Amino acid sequence: MAQGGPKGEVFDIVDMRAPVLTDEQKAVLAGAAQARFDFSAEAILGAAQAQTGLGDFGAMDFVERLELWCQCVRDDAFLSPVSHAALWTMFLRYASDRLRVEDICKRHPEILDIVIDRPIIVAGPPRSGTTHLLGLLSADKRLRSLPWWEAVAPVPTEADAPSAGDPNPRWTKAQAGWEQQQAILPMMSYMHEFSPDHVSEDIELQALDFSSYLLEWLALVPRWRDYYLSHDQSGTYAYLKKGLQVLTFLKGPNRWVIKCPQHMEQLPALRATFPDATYVITHRDPVASIRSTLSMWLYASRVLRTKSDPEEPKGYWIDRYRVLLERCVRDRHLLPPDQTVDVYFHQWIKDPDVILGEIYAKAGLPLDAETLATLHRYHADHDPGAKGRVVFNLERDFGITAEDIRKHFGFYFDHFAVEREVK
């Protein structure tokens, strides 16, 4: 159900707990149910080698992690056929892209000498506005960012060569995937966009090492969460750097602006890998972020899971945010003050120019009138609520209140000057 608003339509998804599937959703689920997938490292790596014609994956320590990813998929009894198809395709893509990264580095060893110079790195709780801030900074063309079409195919193949009929086949493939997602889960575009030009998180490059917290967003994987949180991520952050070096080699040396919420809980590895970065850490009332995550999970479950159970995301993500923010509180002191900006949501919405000025000053980039005007245009053209927004209803959909969530995060409010946003 939608109603008009000053910034676009307001959507209230009233069938969260008992979804009414569209004919298209039913057809997609039925079609996916016909396929079978072998979720094993051997099958995925073999398929990647057959697809690319390449054989060298580089250091093979990732195989243990890939096997655990596969085990977690097999363990999640409520993944739908659509999820199985999507996860198989994703795992195969990461394995294939890793082969291509290793191949280009062998053919051009100078890639590994490329300096990733003073990147600007954004981190903040998931669903807290980091995507908009990343896009805003990416509007400054002195900075290099990672559009979705490039993130999902970082090393072009012969099939990706421009032609008269298609100047960018990688963009075209990403657009087809976006259109398919919009058809299957139309409300998702108002919660998290994946259009080809949308600036991606750098987690897509971390995933080439089969690590990060990415899998947690796609399935219920407590075994993977525990493994990931108890293992040093320095190697995966080194692979992220390698990915940025490859992309710099292919397309130019501009300074990078990247982001991933996960960085909040990996500040030691982040700092060690990118010691000269400008770190932009965003902060927001966790309730605002968590209710968005819970709602996004529950809405997508109508297609991605075989049941729509509000207890699944509620039981997982409130505690997961707690861990993320506890680690940020624990390690925030490791970031040098002259390289770090803490961005508070309530201050950002009142006066973003002051905060932009601080970010640019610490990054050593001039913020002249022309650049500021460019950023203002982006901010106006990409207002998150301009095209529409989804209503999040904690009490109706999850049987909890804002205070039920907020009581778990006193430590965060004690450490950072975050204002309570959700009543």
C-alpha cells in the first residue's frame, strides 16, 4: 500500500508476516526449484576453472573458508530455491573473479607495486546512511569509487569488450540483474539500491578471499559468524588492497573512496592495511539502523526463504549489531585523530557542509566552491526519500519497541555522542 508524500511515495508493506506472493514471484520460485546445486568447494572451484580457462587461485588458504560457506548454506534449512541459485551464482562469480585477479597480477607483476594513496574510507552501522555519504563523496571526480557494474566484474574478459551495439557489456549485465531484482522484490529498491551505477561497498573485493560478514546478509549462518569473528582478517584486507591495485591498473590512479560497515569491527586490520587513510566513521541511533535491517530481511524472506518468520532476523541482528558496535568502541582509539572524522547522523542532517569541510581538510583535498556545488547537486538529486520510502513498523511486524532494542546499546551511547532518534 502506498500513499503520497512530500518527497515521494510512502510504502507500508502490510503483509510482512504472511506474504501474498505475486504471480512473478511464484513463477521464479517454481523455476528455481527445478535446479540442483552442489555446494562444495571442489564443485565451485572446478566450475570457475572451466568457465575461465584459468587454473591458479593464488594462495589456497581461502578454500577452508569457502568450504565453510558451503556447509553453512547446506545447514540453513529454510533457504528457498531462489537463494540456492543466487548463492551458487555468487560463489562461482567470486571464484572466477579471483582467478582473473591472480592471472592479471601474474601477467603484470607491477600491479602489486601500485600505491593505494591516502584513500578515504567510510564505515558506519549498516543501514545508517553510509551509502549516501559514499555516493556523495564519489561525485567528486578527483576520487575513484567502485560502481556496482565494476564491483561484480572487476577484471573484464574478452566478452566484455565494447562494441557498437554495447559500449559496456559489464554495465548491461548488471542492469539486467537489477531489473530482475526489481521485478522479484520491487520494494527493495527503496531500501537498498543495486543499480549498475550505484557505488558498491568494497566487500565485493573482500569476498574474492571468501571472507567478510557478507554471507550473514544472505543466510542464517551462525557458524560462519563465529569463525569470521574469531579469525584475523588481515589476509582478507590484503586481498581488498590487491583488488584496488588491479582496478587502479586497469582504469587509472585517482584516490579511492570506499566503504563497508564491517570496517567498524575490523579497525585494527583496516588501519594496518591502509595506514595513511582518512577514516570517516558514521554514528546513528542503532534502533534506526536495526529496524531497517529487520524489515529488509523480513520483506526479502518471501522470496529468499521458505518462511517469513520475524524471529529469525530479530534473534540474529540485534545481537550482531551489538558485537559490531562493541568492537568499534573497543578499537576506535587505534585511529589517528588527525586522520579520523566521526560523523553523527543528527549533525549531518542539520549541516552537512561543516562535516564535509572536516572530511576534506583531513584528507588534504581542497573543497572549493565548484566542488561544493557538485556535492550539493548530488545531495539534492539523490535524496534517499525523494523517490519513495518504506515504513518500518517494529511493534506490528516484530512485536518489539524501540526501547526493547536500545537497552542493549547503552555502552555505545555512553562512548559516542549519538542522539536517540526513534521513539
